[in-house]
Amino acid sequence: MDWGKTLAPYKQAVEELKVKLKGIRAEYERESSNSPIEFVTGRVKPIPSIIEKARERQIPLENLDTLQDIAGIRVVCQFVDDIYPIVEMLRKRNDFQIIEEKDYVFHKKDSGYRSYHMIIEYPVETVTGRIIVIAEVQIRTLAMNFWATNEHSLNYKYEGNLPSEVKLRLQKAAEAAFKLDEEMSKIRSEIHEAQRVFHRKS
Ligand SMILES: Nc1nc2c(ncn2[C@@H]2O[C@H](COP(=O)(O)OP(=O)(O)OP(=O)(O)O)[C@@H](O)[C@H]2O)c(=O)[nH]1
Ligand SMILES: Nc1ncnc2c1ncn2[C@@H]1O[C@H](COP(=O)(O)OP(=O)(O)OP(=O)(O)O)[C@@H](O)[C@H]1O
């Protein structure tokens, strides 16, 4: 298997999407208005993780294009109220096609996980023509990201079999992250005002 060749279009898609979404943040900054986007990250799924997922789902390595998260983009925002405007903005774009949306913000997962997911078909131009790459866009708040990052590390450590005590603590932490998001939403306009003043001064 030539991983370099197989993953090249995914890498291209991740790089292009990162530039485009970071550009939106820069646009807000230039206008000195509050950006709904705090930061953007992206990654091509690590090869061992691709192999493991394909094995679990009994997907032959020739059919990797059925995995939806090989190309992954993450848009992190300050407030829950920023998530849906970002979703709306992405729906209006015509440089990709949205094929699925999953609202784990409104319907959190049993683990406590919250995020808004979009699965998109993104066209990548190559020397031999256009390739449609499937990519996953996760949109979440800083608090949701903090929780998910830590939960992901623990899942990795315990190989997916979290001890019940750890699971319980994570559920409590998810509840606390939810409350933090709620509290921050209540003082959102004050925080925005403070950030605008800070932006003007700097
Ligand atoms: N940390 C964390 N991340 C999650 C959790 N659930 C989903 N995710 C993230 O969201 C991605 C897609 O999850 P789902 O929307 O559930 O997709 P799926 O194909 O049904 O399930 P996966 O096998 O997890 O990809 C995962 O690959 C993770 O990056 C969770 O409970 N904890
Ligand atoms: N859409 C995404 N955008 C940016 N980073 C991501 C995205 N999805 C996962 N990551 C990050 O990529 C790294 C590798 O994650 P990996 O794909 O192995 O795990 P996972 O997303 O939980 O997948 P799986 O569904 O296979 O368990 C982790 O740090 C994870 O947080």
C-alpha cells in the first residue's frame, strides 16, 4: 500500500480547508468585529488509526474512501451561540457539498461528547483530474474541546475500556463543561465588548 499516494488528496483537502477557514477568522479580525471562530485545526488521520478503524469495520484497505474522517477539520469557537452561525456560513459555501450533519451539541452522546459535525465532499484538483475527498468538520466550543481532548487521551490510555470510576468522572466533567458554556453565554456581550476594546488598543 502506497500510503503517501493514497493520503495525498486528503492532505491537500485538509491544507486547503484550513487556509479557507483561517481566512474567515482573519476577515473578522480585520473588521475588528468578534470572530465566531477562535481557532482552526486539521489533520489527516494517523495511518495506525486508519488501519485499526478499517479492521474494526471490516473495510478493505482498497475502500478507504468509505471512512469519513480521514481528512478532519476542527473549528473551535468561544461560545455555543457561535456554533450555529458557523454552520449556516458553511452551508452557504459552494466550494464543497455537505452530505451529512450530526448535531451532538443539542443531542449529546452517552459519553458526554458534544460537537456539531458536518461530513462534506470536497473537490481536490490533481494533475490527473478532480478527486472528491470526504472530510469531517467538527465545530465545538473551547470547553467542549477541552473535554473531548482529555476524554480522547484517556480512551487511548485505557484502549477504549474506561474504568467505571473514570467514566463517571468524565460524565461529571462533561456536565461542568456544559455549565461553563452556559455561564459564559450569559456574559457573552460583556466579553465581546471587552475583546473589542482590547483589539482597538492593541
Ligand atoms: N473524544 C471524543 N470524540 C468523539 C466521541 N464521539 C465522537 N467523537 C469524535 O467524532 C468523530 C466521529 O464520530 P461519530 O460522529 O460518532 O462517527 P461514527 O462514524 O458514528 O463513529 P466513529 O467510529 O467514532 O467515527 C470521531 O472520530 C471522534 O473524533 C466521544 O465520545 N469522545
Ligand atoms: N475532524 C478533526 N479535526 C481535527 N482533528 C481531529 C479531527 N478528528 C480527530 N482529530 C484529532 O486527530 C487525532 C487522531 O485522532 P484519531 O483519528 O486517531 O481518533 P478519533 O477521531 O477518535 O477516531 P476514531 O473514530 O478512529 O476513534 C486526535 O488528536 C484527534 O483529536
